[in-house]
Amino acid sequence: MKEEITFEDFLKVDMRVGTIIEVSDFPKARKPAYQLTIDFGGLGIKKSSAQITDLYTKDDLLNRQVTAIVNFKPRQIANFMSECLVLGIYNEEGNVVLLKASEHIKNGEQVS
């Protein structure tokens, strides 16, 4: 278990639902990854690098809703600027399984 945080610490994390509108291969990444373009509604479009190639094809991901942290500082990954962190959980095989809402949610809605 990680260090205990306060509720105020949790409130600093901005998690939102968005829809993947573009998926590209990312050959310059150290580990196999995709470059994702995600529509967060009123928050706009953000890009992310995601190491999810083991369980998801580009067709699987296109138009799929995902949950992401949108208030990280942008991070340079090879020749790509990642602007948000798509959330997932490692399964028993060490592959990332994406988190998603059980129903369709309006893009940009905040996780609370």
C-alpha cells in the first residue's frame, strides 16, 4: 500500500472521461505503445502515450471511452508530448487493462 493521503490531496487529481478519436503506432517509444488523441469535450483535445498494445488493437481503441488524469504537466516521451495519463490496471500477465465507465459518459465529465 502507498502512503496515506488526505482528501485535499485527492482533490488535486483531475480525472476525466474522454473518447479516443485517433490512434497511431509509436515506433520511437522504448516499449511498444500507441499515441492516442483523446476528446475531453469542453477541456479540448489531449494526447497521450499508452503501453496498451498487448490487449488492444488500434481498431479496439478508436471511439472507446477512457478515464485519464488531465492535470499532469506534459511529459516528453521520445519525439512525442504526452498531455494526460490514461488509467489502467496491470493484469496477472502484466498487461494494462483500461479503466472505463460502465455506461457512456459525456466527454470531459469529472470522476468524483
